[in-house]
Amino acid sequence: MAKSKMQLANKAWRNVSKNYEWHTHFPSKKAWKTFCREQAKYTALDAIDDNDPLKGYSDAELRVQQEIMDWF
């Protein structure tokens, strides 16, 4: 079964943010997961708006990394 765009984006946010050790800056694991889920909504919607849908996990991860780099 293929994963939805939201699921791909959520997994990408969790993995990328954990690689950057952002998960340690939240008061709880639940707060970190909520943050990732909220950001995944925007990532999935932006991909649709840009007419560049997420084709797989690697696309989602690349988009998340680009979004994080845009913040800095």
C-alpha cells in the first residue's frame, strides 16, 4: 500500500529533525511529534501548490531539508 503524502512528509520531518537533534529541545516527545505533524501538513500542501508532488520518501526528505535551510 502506498503511503499518503502526509505520511511521507511526517516521517521525513521526524527523521530530519531528529538528525538535527531538535527532538531534545521540546518539553516532551508528544510535543515534538505534534510539531512534526503540523510542519508535515505545510510540506504536503506546499508540494501540491508547487505542482511538484511528493513521489516518495526521498522527495519528502529533500523538501524538508530545503525548508529547514530556508529558516536559517
